[in-house]
Amino acid sequence: MLPTLEFLNGCSEAEFVDLLGSVFEYAPWVAVAVARRRPHASVAALHAAMLAELDALGEGAQLELLNGHPELAGAQARAGTMTSDSQAEQGSLALGELADDRAAVWHRLNADYRARFGFPFMLCIRRHTRASALREFERRLANERNVELRNALAEIGRISRLRLAVRIADHGLRDITGRLTTHVLDLSCGRPARGMRVELHETGDAGRRRLRAAETDAAGSTGAALLEGEPLRIGRYELCFHVGEYFARRGVEVADEPFLDVVPIAFGIAEPEGAYHIPITVTPWAYATCRGS
């Protein structure tokens, strides 16, 4: 059972550090420092207190903190010697299982970045696809060192915020997850389209990967969100609506080769904590969509 904020405010320092000492990679001293500043009014205030400890450090100590983190898709990822948090985070994109040619790209970027800035590239990988992570890697290599130091600490803030959320039952943290939903309206009968097959794919430079398949219900939606409960990963996606199959099952008279068979809606996600709703209106001969609410 996860602890509550009330418990964390009242437990011993040792218990507090045991529960939260790994929020910052190999830096339990952060938890020690904020344990001595209890009580915290909210988990957001607790996190702010943790980040204040980092901000108060001199550059040398900040570099020591950053260098305690593993490289993305680095040797530790391939060897499986990272902390359990880092294994889960990088494992969500299988960064320790890259093919040799792809691993070589990450190795080159890691080496170039460390040579330029003196610390590893920091990125809250739970907010990214592989393709967007690589784009961010290459973009940030062009920055000045002082800018990248700020960027690295900001990413540590995002990583630690998500880690706190999975450790505290009543964290109450806002804007840590995103949501993707859809809705289909059949204009040929003026009703929600019930029983249409919908598939969600991640696309882009890393190839095509099916994430979810669902069927619309009586309200024309998929019931549960297509994506929710964690940040949406920045990247390119495609929603495929099996329109021809749906109208054939409804008994709508169409040609042997339907004008609309599978309707693909290609779209991008740029806001990991955003709400994306992609409604579609369909007939056997036309469709329309937008970013809804």
C-alpha cells in the first residue's frame, strides 16, 4: 500500500528516506533535507522543496547529481545495471534492446553530448517516443552549456515529479498525465456509429507500431480512453477507422469496392499532459475531423 502525505509528514526520518530516497537518482540526501522541513502542505509543495535543494547547489554539486544518472540507451541500459526506476523508464521504450545500428546512433549522440557539456543528456523519457527523443537530443546539442544545464535540471524536475506520483497514494499532482479519446458520428443516419473498429498506431521515424484496438459503443466512443494514465508521448500517430467494414455490417448499400474503406487520421502529439479528442463524422462517401474537446 502506498503511503499518504499525512503518513509521510508524521513518519520517522528513516522511513521517509526509505520511501522517497530514490526519487532523485543516487541522491537520498534530497529526501533527508526535505524530511527535516516537514510538514509539507501538499505533494506539490514537497516536490518544490526538493527542487529548491537542487537549485541551492553550486554548479559542482549539480554536475555530481547529473552524472549519477545513466545515459539513455547507454551501456548501463544494455547491461541492465540501472536502478529499478531507470530500468522502468528506459524499458518503456526498450532502449536497452536496440539493434546495433540504432544503438550506435544513441552511442554517438551520448558521446558528443558528454564531450560538449560534461554531463549526460537528461530527458524525461516517459514523455517521448524514440523519434522525438532523438530529435530533442540533436536539437539540444546546439545549445550553450548554461542553457543545457538549466534544461537538464528541468528534466530532472519532470522525472522526479512522475516518480513522486507513483510513490504517494494521494499525491494530487496535476498535469502529469494526458488523455486521447475519439468519437464517431454516422451522418448517414444521424446517430453515433456503434460497432466501428478503431486502431491506434504510433508512426514516424521508428516505424509503425499498433498501440490499441477498440470498437465503438452505443455512444460512438471507445468507452475507455485510447491513451491515459501517463504522459502522452510526443510523436506521430495514426487513428484508423474501419469505415467500409462498419457500413457493410450495417447493411448500407455500397459498391463491391467501397469508396471509403479504412480512413486514416495522421496526427501529432506535442503536449504530453494534454487532452486530445479526435472526433470523426462519416458517411460511406465522406468524412471530417478536427481536434475536439
